[in-house]
Amino acid sequence: MLRVFLAHTPEMFEGYYGARALAALQRHAEVVRNPGSAVLSGAALAEAARGCQAIVADRATPGTPETFGAAPDLVAFLRVAVDISTIDVAAASAAGVLVTRATPGFVDSVTELALGYMVDLARGVSGHVQAYRRGEEPVGRMGLQLSAATLGIVGFGRIGRRLAEVALALGMRVLVADPFATVEDPRIAQLPMEALLAEADITVCLAISDAATRNLFDAAAFARMKRGARFINLSRGELVDEQALAAALDAGHIAGAAMDVGRAQDQRPSAVLARRPDVIATPHIGGMTPEAMEHQAMDTVRQVAALARGEMPEGAVNAAAAHRLSRLGVRPA
């Protein structure tokens, strides 16, 4: 039987793996749990996983050259997330270790969070609630009616497409900017990002994170947005120049912002923005529903089951370089 190290801390286990997935995993492998409450990395992760053929890693656990270099028994590093930006795939490949990723099971949960942000930003819900809790009597303000508003979606992947469906159902005008996507729905207008920013009442960042999109939303981007627009980031923190966003909010050019991601640890919103009264921030909870969590956790169960059968698992990133798979009777692609 395979021996698998589950890297999740107790907090990450409760939020991103769960007892049902663990029980399923134990049907295919002997599972060794993270013995402490700290996120492991480098040589410490390799030492904790000594004797294990696979590491099942949560999104906070990196795959570093130090880990791959100090783990001679390791055959596969399985990420319980789509994002593998903290895994050094080149180092894994050099060591012959397979890297896998999960499929996006959080489309609906992130879309629903986006809808909540949109309503809150449009009507000032959080601000009024907080005022009442402080014992104040807030003054109602004129809000933005979503059915009469324009939504701009930057990045038209699975979440962007689902959000567009929801927005259209609300009666919103929907604009999309994504040079790599083809928009087939005639109700959706595809525009360059600059044009979208000038027209949207609410702009949602759902673009992928890579070298080309770092600081995609910078001072120039915020300046192009119409005065009084709202901004939402549900992608990655590095896509937004936080100083530029703060300046746009300070100037009143942006009426409000909402974010589930940022440049703090574990992609959480930075405190300097999260504490602002014109910002709605949540601690990276977009995928934190039982359905979304279990979807990705069960992906890793299926991957371990495939390895146990001597088969190449789905979600493999570097199959051709993973020569250690031969130890399990798996032929590299």
C-alpha cells in the first residue's frame, strides 16, 4: 500500500480537506498526518514525509527545491488546488517527482461570493450593519440597482462565464475583457480592457495570474474606471497594485472595493486595505463550502487511487519528466 503524507494543518484540514475525503484516501493508502499546527516547507516537509511516496499538499504548503532534494522516497506531489504557483515544477521534474493539480470545483461558490460582494457594494449593506452595531443611527444613501448597472468581467474562464450567466439573469449589461477567450453569447459584449473599465459600474478581476498580469490593475487602470465605480478582486492578490487601489479610494474615484485575496499570507487581503471602511474583505473564503472543498479533496483521492493501481493520474503537470513513477509501475507519458 502507498504511504501518503497529508500536509494540512488542523485549520487547513477542516477548511480544505475534511473527514469524508480522509476516509476515502485511507482506503487507498496509509495516511500520515501533519503532526503539528505549523505549515511545513523545505527540508522540514521532506523530513515529516520521510518514507512516503506522495505528499498531498494544501494551498499553503509549497513545493520547493529543498523538499524535492531531501525526499528520496517521494514519487508524487499532489496539490489540493488549481493554483500550483508555489510549486517549483522544474525542481520536481529534475528530481523525477510528479506534480498534479486539482480541478476547479469552486466555480459556484466563488460566483455566489461575487454576487454577495456586488449587492453589498451597490447598497452599502456592510456599512449600515456596522453603524447599527456601534449604536449609531445610519443615514440611508442612494444605491446602485444591479439590474440597471453594467458589469465588467476581466478574465472569462469558468468563474467568469458562470458570473456572466448570473448577471444576465439579474438583467445586467455584461462586458468581458479577455484576449484568450471567445465570447459566443450575443448578450455579452467583448471589449479591450481599457474600454471595459471606462463603461463598467462594477469591475470584477478574474484574470489568471502570470508574469503578464502582475499589477494588471495599476494606477492607470483605476484611472480609466468611471468615477464612482466599484472594484472586486476574486483572482489573486498580485494582480492588483494595492497602493494604486488605496489612492483611487482615497481620491473618491473608486466608490468601494471588495476582495477575497491579497498580498498577505495565504493570499489573504492585506490589513491596510481590509481595515478601510470603503473595503469589504474576506479571508480567502471563496472556495470554503463543503461542496467546493470536497470536490478538490476527492480529486487527490482519485489521483492516489490511480497511482496505487499503477496508472497515470488525472491532473498531471509534468508527467514526461516524472521518472520516479516507474517505482509504482507507472509509465511516464
